[in-house]
Amino acid sequence: MVINSIRIDSVLDYPKKIYLARSKSSKNLRQILNIDAIEFFLDDQQVERINSDQLSFVEQVKACMNAELIVCPIGAALTNMIFAPAGCKIICLSPYYDDANYFYYTNLAATLGHQMNFVLGPQAPGDQHPMHKSYSIDIDLIKTFLN
């Protein structure tokens, strides 16, 4: 199931396991190369896909207020963790590179009382700056953190 528009009145009716998807039409240069396989896996694990870039701010807040698990590529949508209840498990999908600063989201999650896990994947070759290179993620690593 993909949630593009939320009209549920009670926050308690929202899914507890959510994936904040990055739209394939996003102008974000940093894409996950094997996203179709990851989304298929998350669908199979009953993690509800939410296209946050198609929701209003209020809808994004509501979508996260009942979350016990948030899976999200690194980026702005990940900051929606501030609306999740303390103790939420966060799985951040991110490229690996030597000079990355992973502490921004880790510090935010710790302040909120969340459990933050990074699943790092190799960057694709190319001339882009390392902050903007696409990357792939090993699904078995996601499985490790889901269990």
C-alpha cells in the first residue's frame, strides 16, 4: 500500500511501520539505485510506503505520530522523526563516504529518545560530489535491523 493522501482522523489509525519514500521524480540527485527491490522487500514486510513529498506538512506530521519504525533515505524527510513517539526505531539508508558527518541525524534521534540505525551502501562511480552520488543498499542489512 502506498499512502499519497491521508484523511484518517485518529492518529492511532496510522501505520506503525512506515517507509518515507523518496519520489522517483524527485529532483534529488542522490537516488538509491536498487530502490525497486528495497520497496518490494519493505512492502513484503508490511512497512507502509508514504510518499511524503506528496503530503502536506500536517499530513506528514500525522503519518509519523504513531510510528514505531521509520525507514527513510538520508535527507530532509528523515527529520520527520521529530513527530514520532520516543523509542521509535529509525533505519536510515545512506551512502558511505569517508568525509560524511552522520552525527546530525544521530544526535537528533538520541535527543528524541529514538534508536537510530544506519544502513550504508556503496556509492555509484561518477564525477558528482560525494554528497550527491547515487548509491545502493544491501537488503540483507535492512533485514538485520528489522529483526
